[in-house]
Amino acid sequence: MILNRWWTHPCELVACLVNVYFVVWVVVMCCLMILSVVSAVEKRS
């Protein structure tokens, strides 16, 4: 069971959460960049 492994090795769970948080942060930053570019293009036209 994966949860059992995390329970005996909490550091693995922390590393997994950090990886998930980093991926989510990168996706959010990309979305914000795309939105800012789209709004800039719309203002120009």
C-alpha cells in the first residue's frame, strides 16, 4: 500500500506534495502569462 509507505516515510509524502505544488505553480504562472498576452493583444487591436 502506497499510503502505508508514506506513513513510514513521511519525507516521501512531503517530497510528493512539493512536486505537486511546484507543478501547479508552474501551470498557474503559464496561465497568467497567456492571459496577459491575450489581453495585451486585444487592447492593441
